[in-house]
Amino acid sequence: MQLVAPIGPMYQAGTLSGNPLAMSAGIAALSLIGEEACWEKLERAATRLEVGVLSAAQKAGILIQQTRVGTMFTTFFSEKKPVNWSTVKMADTVRFGKFFQKMLENGVYLAPSQFEAGFHSILHTDQIIDATIAAAELALRDL
């Protein structure tokens, strides 16, 4: 801490930096996610959501690329799997915008850009995942 301003030369800022409540919540979260069962549950749930959205797109006859790394996910409206900027920028952002709006109408708030990630958490229950998949089915069918 001696390197952090005002004592040291490094400046660090953030809305909740050093806030005791935020720090306590962070410590509690770290202890929870340190348990292997937590990650297994997250992985199962995130996989279920990924497969469900892909299935919804297939039913609607819409080609998407559902990307996921651990608990982070994004839906790309693209024929080509996004692996770098060249492939990501080929995605249909207009169609994503329509999908975003339809998901919002169906009660699911996604990141408003396909260049952002969604995050799955341990609070996303099976019921929430089912509702999200159902919303995706409706949204994709309406595109």
C-alpha cells in the first residue's frame, strides 16, 4: 500500500475502491468461489444457457455464434466463428440490436452490444435460465 497515492507514486481509483462494505462483499465472494462445487455449478448452468440459446436459434432457423468462456458469454449474429477483431467485426450488429430489444421486451436485459460480454452468476437459477431460453426463443422467432 506504500506505492499507492497519496503516499506512493501509483494512482488507483474506483467507485467502490476501499469501501468497507464492498471489500467485505468481495472477500465473501472470493471465499465462496474458492469452493470447487461453486465452479462446477456455474459451469453446468452456463453450459445449459449456451446450449439453450443455440437450440433456440436453430429452431428459428437463424445462424448465430454463441461464444462462452467460463461464465462470460456473447451471442454473435455471424456465419463465421468470432476469434479475433477481423471476424468479430463481420457480425451483424443491426440484427443483434433487434435481438437485444426483443430480449428486453421479454424481460431479459443483456449487454446492449455484442462486443460486450454477459456474465453468468450463481444467482442465476434453473428458473432464470429457463426464462432466458424461453425469451431467446421468442426473440429469435420474431427476428
